[in-house]
Amino acid sequence: MRKRILVTGGAGFISSSFVRYLLTATPHDVVSLDALTYAGNVDNLADVMGHERLAFVHGDIRDRALVAEIVREVDVIVNAAAESHVEKSIVQGAREFVTTNVEGTQILLDAIREDPVERFVLISSSEVYGTAESEPMDEEHPLNPRSPYAATKAGADRLGYSYYVTYGLPVVILRPFNNYGPYQHPEKVIPRFITQALADLPLTVHGDGHASRDWLYVEDHAEAIDAVLAADVSDVAGEVMNLATGVDIPVDRIADLVLEQLGKPASLKVNVAERAGQVDRHIGSTEKAERLLGWHARTSFEAGLERTIAWYQQNPHWWEAALRAEPTASGSAS
């Protein structure tokens, strides 16, 4: 059935991939709402901006009147809007992260109390777990966020769940592990390593690079969100689901793989001081998403990295513009 889907933060990395997926693989109409901060780039949607089923709105989820107006006209909300720069949250503090990630989510949730929707999908983050206390981490793992960014994602995550419990709203919470792929801002570790290597600059690795992550290719993430939309709402409302691969790879190894694939010397890898609030290991349980959605990640890390490197090689204008707009920061595991 054709639906009208609001994707907040729709010009961001994960969300633009999902918008593109909706337009190419489904019959749904899409409203993309984005404030176009550093993480939201209208160029991420350049190839679909003229699509007849896409409406783009330049606006902020903290704008109550605008949100209320848009929510009245949609059937489903996928809330992917977020301030996501971990190092920025550490250096500058949490203020912007609280207002966007927590208050913005609250404004959306209150809007659907007034004008109900079929379902509300909240894109949380595996960062809410902190360092793994058990492996793989399932959805019952304690929440121990280790950065201001992660703390605000945990706040939004639990706020969404509380609105399900208190008001019966059809909230579904997804906790994706570390995404990578085309159009990812070069603040993040994989595109940063790729762009540093392409420019023959040092690949800066925090500490000894032992921090490991479960790496999810962004197109697999889009398929998972679509699986949530296709599921019977009674099966998924109120549920929290990891989106993971069940495999983790250290940051140090990723630096080596990027240099190998690009034919660059190993001497470009340079270790710098460990980052405050570093999370040592993330590896996610995949059981619940497989059971409730019939979903599993289809892209191996090797294949996903090859595709990602090729995209950055072919689109230097995109990442060079992103680097000019954002001060350079050393690569991290987030």
C-alpha cells in the first residue's frame, strides 16, 4: 500500500540512503525534512531531488509549528535527525545534541499524540550501550553511553519507549551499529581514512587502534528500515532491535585495509592520543531483527569497503566540499 513517509534529517548520510531506497524500491511518497547543518547536505539527494514522489522541506524538527503541519499529512515517521559528531560533543559539550536529539524527538512524539501515525521509527544508536559487557550485545545490554552524543541518543531512545508505554504510540526503536558507505561525512572513521589516503595524508588512529566495531553497510540499513515498515505493527510496536552484522573489526585493521586497497604505503598510518570516552568494543546480536523482521545484513565488510572506496574515488568534489565546510578532526571509531 502506498504511504506518505516523513524522513527527518533526510539529507543526512543514513537517511538519504533510505530516501533513495524508498524512491527506487517502493511505491511510497517521501517527505524529507532537514535543517541542513554540517551533517545534512542537499547534495546527498542531488540524484533524486527532482523525483515526483519526493518533497524536500528545509526545516528543523525543533520547529513545533512546522513539525505539526507536516505530521498531519503523513502516515509514517522515520526519525533520523540528529547531531552525530562525537568529537564535537566532547569538545563543545552537549547543548546542541540535547536540543536536537532529545527535544527534537520529544516535539515529534508530542505531534503524533495530536495527529496519530501508523508507526514512528526512531533511529537510535549502538553507542547507547557503551563498551560491551557481554558479547555479542543484545537489546537487554545495559545502557552506558560514554560521550555526550551517546547520552543524548540514549535519552531519545528511552523517551520514545516511554511514549509507547504511556500513550500507546506505535514507536519502534532501531539501534544500528556503525554504518559506513557512500555519502558519509568524512568526520567518520572509514571515509576519513579513505579521503586521507587519497590525499596522501596520514591516517590518524586513536590510541593503538584496538577499538573495534560492528560495521553495517548503509544500504543494508535501508533494507532493515523498510522491513520495519512492512511488518505488522502489532509485532514491532514497542520493540527495540539491533541492526548489526555480528562481526567486529578493529580500527587499526581498517586503516591497513584502506591503504592496501588504494596501494598506499603502510607508513601513512599514524597513532595519536586516545580519545576521551572511547568505547573499546561493539559487536551486536542479530537474533531479534532476524526473528521479528526476517532481516539480516547481506553485505560483507570486504565488499562494502570496496564499494565505499570506489565511490569516494569517483566523487572527490563531494568529499572535498565536505572537508572545506568542516574543520579537520582525527579519525575515530564512531
